[in-house]
Amino acid sequence: MIPKLIRLPSTVWNRKSVFLTLLSSYLLIFLLPVTIGVVLYSKVEGMMVEHAERANTALLDQLRQTLDVRLREVEHASQRITLNPKLQGLLNSDGSEAPEDAYKMVEFMKDHLAQDRGRGTLISDAYLYFGRSDTILSSTARTDSRTFFDRIYPVEGMSYEDWTRQVLESYHYRSYLPARRISSSDVGSRSVLTYVQSLPLVETKDIKGALVLLLDAAPVRAMLSQAAAGGGRVFIVSEGGELVLSSKEGEAPGGALLERLGGTAGRFEQTDESGREHIVTYARSEQTTWRYVLVLPKDLVLQSLQTLKAWALGLLLLCLLGGGLAAYRMAYRNSSPIRELARFIRSSRGAGGTPGEPRDDELGEFELIRETIEVSREEERRLRDTVAGQTPVLRANFLQRLLRGEVDPEAVTPESLRFMQMRFVSDLFAVLYVRIGDIREFGGDASERQWALVRFIVTNVCRDLLAGAHHGYTVELDRTTMGVIVNFRREEVREGMGAGAGQEGSGPQRDGGEGAGPVSGFSSASLEDDLLEAAVTLQHVMRSRFKVPLTLGISRIHEGLGRIGECALEAARAADHRIVSGAETVIRFADLQGEAHHYHYPIELEVQLMGAVKSGDAEGVHRLLQSIYALHFGSRRITPEMGRCLFFNMVSTLLKILNGMSLQPADIFPGDFDPFRKLSQCETAEEMHAEISGLFLTLCRYMKARSSDHSQLLLQAIRDHIEERYGDGGLSLTSMADTFHITPQYLSAFFKKQQGENLTDYVAKVRVGHAQRLLRDKRLTVTQIAHQVGYAADIGLIRVFKKVTGTTPGKYRETMEEEGAVPQDHRTGSK
């Protein structure tokens, strides 16, 4: 039989062949009872482990209860000593007591410290430590702490300082310290547990002493060893994970075991470093914070099960071998007819198959038969899917041509609409333009994939909002713009329009425009309100749920398929109005009334703006730009086209300043200086205003920084010189130029640029200012005042005074007298 099986054709071993299918089915049926047996065996093993764990828990509870009783005796002895009223007086002793006080200590030692020693308790000895006097009082001696540690109870592996700090001076409340070996002259070296209670009981900081009970560790270890009989180990672990005592001296639990101890009691399994499994059982003492841990090798618990496991594995292997051979023979015999049929199909179709598809010899028998039956059906389905796959493309192209007004209404037939899976329910149409804003909040980036996903969401939301009451078709116009052709029903059906939404209301009523009016019993205003409500709901849903801002433009309602192009122009015009109205708005074309088709930017205002920039007056520039923006986009509205022209005109003002002062944009503006392109990329007037303001303020700051410290010092020196020499009739442009060693032309131009006015006008203002002050003194004539402020005759003062103030010196003095000006001394007034 084995040679026959070896000569099987390769198609039999194909993973899709019917032979392997039958073989796997028979093997599954055969393995079902085997699996049940394995599960039952694992259950038996689990039950034995659980029984062993319960036994360990009971043993550990018995150990815990026994030790808790012995420890409770230690607690009672501690309370009897610490609550003794004589102890308080001894704690306050400073070591300089009288002989009678020393006698009291000895008496307290005999009466209380020696009571529990040798009475069947764990207490092997006890002593009191008095901190103020550094005295230790034990059941047999009274000495200082150093002598006590060195001579009576030295602790192995611990220095005197560590012993003092850890045992005597630290705060302890019913504390049990780990077992340590001590040496004494009477019994030699032994292992003890140390119980410490700080004194007095109510103090946690001002510690005056301590009660120390030495517990014999031998009986405790004997109890642990008895519980660990049979190859296990028992540990006592403190709450902080420190080993207190073990069943065998020198043994300690691993760190991984200590980390898994949690709660008051529990059980778990653990594998040690050698790979041996252990069952760990632990319980917490009710008297202390100790945990009793029993570690028992798992193989000791399951030793009787190992023999049974070996027999079970042997029988299992035998059953698998016999059952596998039987399943193989049955599968081969029952799959022979199907293999013969598949061989006939392969010989009829020839070798190989269609390129890109599996060959016939790689297919299973069932797959080959099914493929042969479905070839014709698959070809038909492929052709039908190819035609259907082009339908969305054709429909999108048709909708785009409709929006552009390129479709002849007479050529649109019901058959052509059905071919594109479309239908119009009436001849009432409107267009909704959707402009998509920044989508980075939606997907974190603005990749083409994210844009496609946003357009898909907008399409589905529009379809849901328009479903039921009206029809709507959405088409992509470009990456950020979508058009929605809305076809209204003539019946008064309002269900489904913005169902469950209506967050913003239905909006105001308005009169119908061209092509809109009463239609079949109700006005077009009702349909327009439906469309406005759907648009507002679309904007709200996309912003609140998907973090995508939308600007929507709504056309008026027109009648006739041929007027869809007109609707598209109106909707695009309304959507473009976001430049004025701002982003994330819903704009109806019918509401665009009363817009101004001109802007106010006279030459005077331009000159004023240029002067402020050249003088570096950032505040003045900002104020002028704000007034221009508020004039055109606040109190009054201009068209988007006029708005762009206004900002482009302001850019030309900026270029005039640069060209007039021979400035290079690269020295002033970082990056690529292309203000017209940046303004064209702005979507709202507010963004354009921010862009143009940034350019002007940057140039203004540059102009201000351009004035060097030397120029400022020179300007201040000129002003100071005028202030000091204003009374000199020879003060002139030429004299001041000689004083500062510069030419008169440069001085005039420099002062005009830095001060913003002519030097002659500035000198006249200074002289008039001082003349106004001198006119308050009625004892001085106008001629005298003229001489004091640098004029040779009063006529010169009168002419300049009237030019600057608008009045003569005489009338100015009369005005001062009427106001009650106090005369001043001409000597002080001339300063």
C-alpha cells in the first residue's frame, strides 16, 4: 500500500484538492474524542493542583493562627510594661538620680522585665532603653547602651551605630525586625527576632526611650520547618518585602516572587531560574504585617500523575498513528470519482489557463468545476460592470456642462437620464456653490487623499439633506469647489429637508427674483427657505462634526433646465462675495443688493499714507489703514471686484514709496516679494487687509530704523541751537549751516525729512511761541517783543505771528487780558 500512495499524482497533494478536504474532515472527526480526552486529562491535573493548593492554604492558615497566638502574647507583655505608671518617671530620668531612684530602676527590672522570661513564651529577654540618660535596663543588668551592645548582646553583622539608629532611636510602633544572630555569654550565639516599641506611646517625634523584646527564633523556625515538610520552603516576609525568617537558615525568596505578593492572601505558580515550577501560597498575619509564604515544587504535588501522563501520551501517539492511516485510506477511496471528473475537464480545456490566473493543475477539483460553470456568467458580469463603472464619470461630465450652460435642454431625454441614473422631478432648479476652506483640522494635513475624503463627505451630507422632499446632484468643479444642482418638487413636501437639524432656523423671507414666483399653490419663498435651511445645516454639520469650514453661495430659483447655467452664475457670484462677507458664511444671491461699485481712495489720503510711512509713524499708518478698511467694509459695502481693486491700488502706493526712495524690496521684506500674488490668494477682505497692513507696517518700521543715531543727534542739536539763538536777528539757514559745517541745501533737506516741516517755518513757530509768552507782560510793547525774539521791526513779527496763529499780536494780548492773564516781569518772561 505504501508504494501505491507514493505514486499518487501531484494534484492529489494540492492544498485545494478534494482529497485533502476529505482527509482533513476525517482527521477532525477522529481527533474530536482525542481532544476530549486531553481536555479531561488537563482538568484532572488542574483538580489535583487545586487540591494541593487548598491543602497548602489550610497548612499556612494553621501556621498563621499558631504564630498569631504566640505574637499576641508578646503584644500583651509589651502593653503591660509600656502602660506601667512607674515607667514614665524612669523615662524622664537624666542619669543623675539619687540612690533611691536607682533602687527603683532595679526594682522595676526585677518586677516587670523578668516576668515573661522562661514562661513558655517566645520572649527570651527584654530590656528598656532610656534615651536621656543613655541607660539600658534589662532583666539582669543596668548599664549604658555601648556596654550593653559590646558585652551583653552584640549583634552579628551590625555595628553599634547601626544598632542604635535602627533599634533604639528610630520610631517604632509594635515593630518586628528581621531575625539576626546575637552572642551572649550564657547561651552563646543564637537567632532572635526583635520586637521594638518606642516610648512614650503617644509620642512620634520626641522619643525618650524604647522597649525591646528579644524573641527566640528557634521555635518559630521549627514551626516553619514543620509546615515545609515534604520538600517545600516557608518564608516570613515583612510588608516592605524584607525577609523576616525562613524555614531554613540562609534561604531567601527571589525578587520576582516578592513582587507578586499582593493582598491578604493568594496563590500563584512560578518558575525558578533552573526551570522548575513551584506552587506559591501566601497569607497575611492578622496580628502583624507579616506575610507567610509557602513555596512547594509542583512536581512533588503531581508525582503520582506523571506515571499516568506517560501512559496517556503513549496511547495518544498510538491512536494518532492508527487513526491517521485509516483516515488517509478512506479519503483516497472516496475522492477518486471527483478526481476523474476534474481530469476530464483539464484534458478538455487544454494545458494552462488565462494569463494572470492560476493554472488548471493548481486549482482544486471543486474550484475547477465551479470555474468551468461560471465562465460565461463572469464574462457577462464583467461587461455589465465596465459599462456601469463609466456612469459616474458620464454623470459628472453632464452636470458640469449643465452648470456651464452648455447643454441643450431639447437633447435631454428621459432615456439619457436613466442611462446616467438620474431623474428630474420638476422644472424648478437652483444651484448651491460650496467652497471648502482649510481642512487641516479634519485630517491633520491637506493631501489629495484628505481633499477627496472631504468632498465625499460633503456629497453624502448634501444627499441626505435633500433626500425625500427634493432632489439634488453634487459635482466636483475643482479641488475646493463643489456645485449642487437642486431640483424642487412642485408638491408641498417638506419632510426630510434638514431632518433632525434646523440649528440655525429657516432664515428671513424674501421676494422672488427673475424666474421665481408663485408655483403650484405656494410661493417660491418657501422653497428658498428650504434651500437656505439645508445650506445652513450642511455648514453646521461639516464644522461641528468634521471641523471643515464651508462658504456657500445660493442662487435664486429658476424655471427650466436651460436656466441652470444662470443659476450657477448667481451661486458663484454669491460664493465669491465671501471676500466681503467673510469666510464660513451662507450668502444668497438675492441678498446682494445696494452694493457700492466704487471705492474712496483720493490722492490726498494716499499722500497722507505715504508721508506717515516715510516718517516711520507706525501708529499713524495703522490708523489710516483701519479707517480705509472700516469705510469700505464696515459702514458700507463694496463689490468683491472693487474690494480687490482697492487693495491692489494700495499695493501701488507701496510700490511708489519704494521706487521714490530707491529702496530694494529684498532689503525690507523677507522671502519672495510678490504682494499681488499674495493678495490674489486671500479669500476674504479681512485677510487682504491683514496682508496689506503687514506690508505697510514692515516698511514703516524699516523707515524708522533707517534713521541713524547721528541723524537724531544732529536734529536735536539743530533744535537746541534754534531754541538758544531764536532772539538773534542774524539767525538764518546760512548761519546755521556754517555752525554745523554743512551746506544750506543739505541742512534744509535734512531738517525737512527728519522734522517733517521746513526749517524756516520751524524757526518762525519757535519765535512766535516765545512772543506769545512775552505778550502776557503789558509793560512790553510789540516792538520790544519783536526785538527780543529776533525781528528788526514789529512789522516782521506781526506778519509771522498772524501767519502762525491766525491773529495779530495786539488782538492776542487783548484776548489774554480778557481771560485775566497775570502780568509777568519782562526779564523772567524772556527766558
